[in-house]
Amino acid sequence: MNTAPLPTLELVKLCCRALDEKKAEDLRVLDVREQSSITDYLVVATGTSETHLRALRVELEKVIDATGTRIVGMETAQESGWLVVDAFDVMLHLFLPESRRKYRLENLWKDAVEVSVPGLLAPPAEPRKKPAVRKKAAVKKTVKKAAPGKRAKKS
């Protein structure tokens, strides 16, 4: 079954929600479309341990697979403190705190536009209902009876 590709920002939202639910820390999203020819968004998050990083990666794989998006590559070197999940238009970097401080990935992309994570995590807005349109009551024209020999007036 072929499904329409998920818009990139929707994939970013789903990934951010999954990371947030699994208690990732210091979640940041950078829009690098103007700076990069290899991806549109970078998602950077911190895990508390190697085990936590693996749990975050597994959750991301589930979310990405569920959308039908192909994972292009994954760097999961054991005990490196840095995991990368490449979903082509979205590249996700998961760090341990000391690795994140060491590599300072966000500083490499300081010209990127930072996307509001709280905005991405917010539940989808309910569609607004349009106010009911009141139909105008039909105006009934009355005709006054005229005296004999005069024309009737409309009101």
C-alpha cells in the first residue's frame, strides 16, 4: 500500500513528541534548509545514559517506520555518546551530556533558524467551527387594501 509522503515538519513533530515522551533532555530543532543540501531539519536531544540513548533511538525508529518514511542511515557506535538517525529530510542527533558539550553541534549551525519546540509539542489544534450563519427571515410584503378607486400601497 502506497501512502502519500508525510510532510517533513509533521515528521519532525512526531519525532519530537516521541523524544519528549521518552524523557529526552534539551530538545532543539534547527531548520537548516538554507544552509544544507543534505537535510532540512536537525533535531538534537540529550539522553542520560547509553541505555537511554538506545531507548530514544528505538522509539524514533518505530515512529519513523510507522509513517512509511525510509531511514537512510544510522550511526550507533557503541559507547560513543552520540547516535545519529538519518531520515533524509530530518536528521536526528542524540547525545550524552558530555558528548553534546564536546561537539557543540548547534554552534556549527548557528545561522540556522531555530524552530520552537513547545510549538512542535503542542497538541494539534481543534479545527475552529465557523459561526452559524443566520438566514434572514423572509420579509413578507403586505398589501394594504385601498379605498375604492385608489391604488393599494406596498409596505
